[in-house]
Amino acid sequence: MTAQPRLELRQVSKRYGAVLANDAVSLSVEPGQIHAVLGENGAGKSTLMKILYGAVRPDSGEILWEGKPVEIASPGAARRLGIGMVYQHFSLFETISVAENIAVAIDGQFDLKALTERIRKLGARYGLPVAPERLLHDLSVGERQRVEILRCLLQEPKLLILDEPTAVLTPQAVRQLFGVLRELAASGCSILYISHKLDEIRELCEVATVLRGGRAVATAAPKTQSAAELARLMVGVEVPAIRRDGHARSTAPRLELAGLTRAASDPFGTALDKVTLAVHGGEVVGIAGISGNGQSELLAALSGETPSAEAMIRLDGSSVGDRGVAARRKRGLVFVPEERLGRGAVPAMSLADNGLLTAHGLGLVRRGLIRRHPVLRFARDVIERFGVRCAGPMAAARSLSGGNLQKFIVGREMSLEPGVLIVSQPTWGVDVAAATFLRQSLLDLSRRGAAILVISEELEELFEICDRIAVLCRGRLSVARPREQTSTEEIGLMMSGIDARAA
Amino acid sequence: MRVVLERREEPLRFMQVGAPILALLLTIVLSWPFFLLLGLDPPATLKIFFVEPLSSWNGISEWLLKASPLILIALGLTVGFRANVWNIGAEGMFTIGAIAAAWCGLRYGASDHVWLLPLMAVAGAGGGMVWAAIPAWLKTRANTNEILVTLMLNYVAALILSYLVNGPMQDPDGLNYPQTASFEPAAMFAPLFSGLRLNASLFITAAAVVLSWLFLERSFLGFQMNVSGAAPVAARYAGFRQTRMVWLSLLSSGAAAGLAGMMEAAGPLGQLTPSISPGYGFTAIIVAFVGRLQPLGIVCGGLLLSLLYLGGEAVQMSLNVPASLARSFQGALLFFLLAADVSIVYRIRLRRR
């Protein structure tokens, strides 16, 4: 290891209005080091990354690149220094090939043939096999991530930043990614790994900088410290364990899918093929699967946004397949979508108004007129019970961080005391403490008699809260297996289309 | 150098009021050289434009009389605009409303009944709604573009009016002029003050301001319309029915425009001629946006645009300038308003390449 760190931050601060997003943060990354930035939502991780990638200018503090002070004025400047960034949400075009996707990100002229060859070589060298001629919409999420990483590697970065890279991967794909990252580090590239998943950080990273409330509160050695210790550093208090009380399943199912079949809604969609499932009151059923395998089609069919044949969906015994959203909500079915802004909430409207969006049945409207006080009280109540960090009920939905808005939306839907709750990615982007709380709330709701269906890509989460788990792959749903009778390995294999028991 | 727009973290509050004022100032700046080209003294022209019309009771009466239909139509349009339903057809709805009201007024005019005016009002609103139902039905059934359909129906309505006043509804004693007989006094609004044309229909508009405020800002249905305009996917998610929003938008704007047509026919006109509207249905679109789709803002916008009409007429009469001057003025104002609106949400930056 050389004496000089590749990247050093000294006392970097950034203020947004009243919020100090980064408060005198210092950290130092050595060449070839895999360095974790660990923190809850709103701890300042993304601001820090934006500063490093030139998207945001710090108010004060110093950035040293290989010992020399630098100013990173734009993402282009960051790339020229040798900083590459892999975002959580990919910025790729569906209708063009892998090579073309990479070409559009390169400044200036390019030769597509030579580029294709370079992509192939680079992929072979780091164990990132992707055929450059393939069209992007054919690729799985894991493959798309490889394209993003390859795109960075072509610039020969000295520092690669990855933002929550495993959120969308199967356990097997995570293994593969870790192999690539270790390889990269061994060749001298430093890696800044942003995550809140403690197990991964403990497995992969040598050093972790822990952010809390905008400040770097600790530098930890994740390989030697326990997950509980790291969690305590990150959250500041002890994280309670999930409590699973024994459950009494209702005899009749509350939600039934009987051979739910529908064609794909767009050329890149997935058709649903005879999806059959019964969810009883008092239980939590999980649907695992890599996104793009029919999840969005299944959710739209369940919520009523796209109606199907009458008999395909039954709620408490009555057929509702052809009924719309409003009719299903009246029968006690509520739904938390994966897209928070624009679907689960109206971005420009206040939290109070966003409460009214679906909770209008709770006495918030009288004789067609909105009752301001109950509306405000409802929003305040959700904010308080679910620990939503915001400026109050009049704060616009778009002003909240993703995790906080998620808490508000899940809280709003749970406050309706539904008979059937369908939730997609319930804790996606939500911090550890809040995720634990949301999972516990879901479990408690089911134990009060509700039927809960969770669609998630996070296997740990499904195994933590579900009583039974099924897998959705290419529009087909497997049989739901009791949690005790399966394992993450088996479900992970089924997610990639291999069913060991069926063979 | 290139100009870039950056989204602000928070919309700029003072520009929400400042943008219309800035737009007015820019309009004046732009028109200054045009006044000079026409051989006019700009300050004096502006005085005739903005001050002269309001310097007498008669002027104020005319001001309110013109503002009233503009405000009423704009309130109706706003309901749709908030839900992203772009109705450009208020002019046609206004015309059909006036025709329906006039037919009632002529048919039962001699009866001298107290219910005659209310009947005409219902006929006017109903006529506008029937005309609005056509684009609503086509949009919800066949997914046609309401902008095109409503725009075309304006011409259809104008031709129907022209046919009627030249044929079935023509005044038999009218020396073959293309116009209907004059209404009986019972079929007309009484003036509020003797000698002035301002009449009791002003209270209809006042009531509409209160009602539309209540609907847009306080009712759950109004909230649903706002949601379907601001985030259509969220509206679907919450189970608000899109077809209902389209019908409601078009019917309420049709009713308002039709009622305004009735007020004009049974007010200052007293009969139908081929040109009953000086473009109220189109100007009201400007009014709605100048008032930024808020009932109280629309009142201010209606008063402003009405003043522009009167000012345009005043400069035409006293300075002998073309009639298109007032229209250019309105056009420039809307243009600058939309441009100034950008600054509420965006920051304009110059950036080196």
C-alpha cells in the first residue's frame, strides 16, 4: 500500500436550506481498497457521492485526489480524474444494443467495431460476460448492471463508486459481483461501496466510514466487528429484533388468484401465465423474483389498475377480477406500489393531500367537501406513528427522501386497516431501523387478521417476515413453500428459472 | 454560451404574483416601438389604453360588463385545465348557449313571466353542455383529442348561428338584416343603474366565483381533478375514474360558457346577430392562465383583459389605430406570462460550453 491515499476528503460540508446534509465529513480511500460508506437514509450518503461525482459542489472543505487538492466541477471532470459511478437506477436505453449504450456515454468520436472488441475483452478479463450486440431489453437486471460497470471500466477508473449495487440482484449474482469487485481492487482500483446491508459490507469491505445525521461518526473494521455493532454505530441505538408471534390462519382465503393470465402490456413486458395463489387472513405470503418477470403486470392486475376476467381474482370469496381500483378498495384491498412519486403519491402535493388520496373514506370528506382538520390530523398521525422525517403535513411529497416517503405511503395504507394488503418492495431504500419497524408493522397487521402479499427482490426480507414464499419467473408463479421448508439458495435458483424439486 | 434551465428546489413564491406584473411590463416595453411606428406618443397612448376607460361611471360599467362573461367562462375552463383537459371550444359553447337562450326568449317573450329569465339561463347552460358533450363523448369513447374537436366545433357553432339568423330565426320585420327580433323586456336583465348597461347578470358571475372556489379548493371532486391533472398515474392508483374527470371538465366549462352566452344575449345585445362574441371564448383561455387557474386570480385576469378590450377600443376611436392592436397586446401578454411562468419553477442560467 502506498503512503498516499487515492482520495481524501477533509471537513467537507454541504447545506440544503436548514439541513446540513454533510457536516465536516472526512474520509480517506487507499489505492486498491474496498471502502464502505455505511449509513441510513438521509444520513448524507447520496450527497457525499454527488459531491465526489461532481454533481453537487460542497460549501466548504477540501477534496484531495492522489494528494493534490482538486475541484470536481462536473461529472465530466470526475470522469477525467478517473472516478466512475454505477448508479442504483440504471440509465440505459431499452431499444439499442449493449455496445451502442456504452458508445453514447463516451465523449467525442467512437468506432463501434473497435468498441465492441474492447467490451468483449474487458468483460472476459473481469468475469463480466455480456454480448455487446445484444439489445438491452433482452438483458436481466444483473446483466444490465454489468453493462453499467463495463461502461465505467472502459474509462479505466482509479476509483469506482457503487450505490446500493445489490438491491436488484439474486444471491448468486451478488456472489459474482463481489468476485468482480475483488478482482478490480486487486488490480489497484479503489472502490467506494455505498450500502446499508451489513452482511455484504462485512463480507466485502476492509474499512467502513459510518455516516449518521450528516457526520462521519466512526471508521469501523467490518471484518472484525459484528453486524449488531455496525448497526448500532449506524442507527445510534439498538435495533430491535423482529417478533414473530404464532399465527392463526383464517380457514377461507381472503385473496385468491385462479389461473390469472394476461398478455404483456408492452413489447418489453412479461405475460402472466396461469398465476394461482391463495392468501389467508393472518399470514404473510411473499413473492420473490427478479424484477421484469411479471411483477408489474401482476401488481397492476391485483390492484385493479388493469382489470382482467371476473373469476380470476377473488376477494373474501367474491369475484372482483373485472372491477376497478375504487371497487376493490371499498372491499378492503389496498396496495403499495413500487413507484412512490407519481403513483403512490402526487409529487407536487402536500403530505396532507397525499393522505386524502386514498384515506378519504376515514371521515376526511363530508358531503363532498374536504374536512381540513381531519385531513391534517390523519397526515400528522401517520408522520408520527411511522417516524416520517419531514417538515410537517404541509411538506410536498417530492421534498421527502425516498425512504421517508415510503414510510408515509406504507403508513397511510396500513392506517386503512385493510383486509388484504399488497405491497411491492416495502422497505426499498428505507434505513435499517425504519425497515425493521415497517416489517414488524406488516407482521402485526397480518396477526390482526389481514392477508398480506409482499412482492420483493430482497430475499432476507422475505425470509424475515413471510410465512410462505413463492417465486415469480417469466410470468409463472411457483407453489408457495412454507418458510421453514425452503432456503435462500433454493429460492435464488428458482428466481433464475431452475426449480430443483420440479426437475 | 448556452442557456440552460435548472429546476429550483422550491417554487419561487414572489414570482407567482410577480410574473403577471413582469409580463405586463414586458408587453408595454414590446409595444413601445410599435406605438412609435404608428406615429403615436407611447405614454399618452398607454394613458388612453389603461386610464381613460375607467375615468367615468359609464366606463366602469362597461369594464365590469365585459369582465363578467370572461371571468365566468374562464372559471369553467379552469375546472378542465386543472385536470389536463384542454377545452379550446368555449367560443362555440358560448354561441350555442346564446342561441338556446334566445330561442326561449323569443318563443316565450310575450308571456312576461318571472321564470322566463331563469328558463333562458337553464337553456343557455344546457346548450353549452350539449355542445361540450360532443368532445367529451368522443374522447371517452374513441380517445379523440379534445383540443382538435373543441376547436373545430367553434366553427360549426358559428355557422349554425349564421344560418339561424339568416333563416329560421331571422326577424320577419327586420328588413332582411341577418339578426333576430329584439327580446321583450321580460327576456332581458334589467340595468342595475339607470343610464348604464351594467346588469344583474354580474351576480351570476359573482356566485360562480364563490362556487368554483368551493369546488376547486374545498371539494373532494375538485381534489380528484387536481390529482388527475398533476399525476394521472396516481389518480389511477387511487381509483379516480378518468372518464368521469373528462365529462365533469367539459360539462362544467360548457355550462359556464353557455350561461355567459345567455348573459350576453339577454344583456347588452338583446338579440342575436352573426357576431355575438368579440372572442370571449378564446380570451377566457388567457384569463384562466393569467389568473393561474385560481378563482381569485381569474377575477383579476378578467378585469385586466376587459380593460385591454376597452383600451383597445379607446385608442381605436381617439387615435384612429387598427383594431388588431388590442389583439396583439393580448397575444404579447399571454406570451410573456408563459415565459415569466418558467421562472417560478426554473432558474435560468448562462453556461459556457
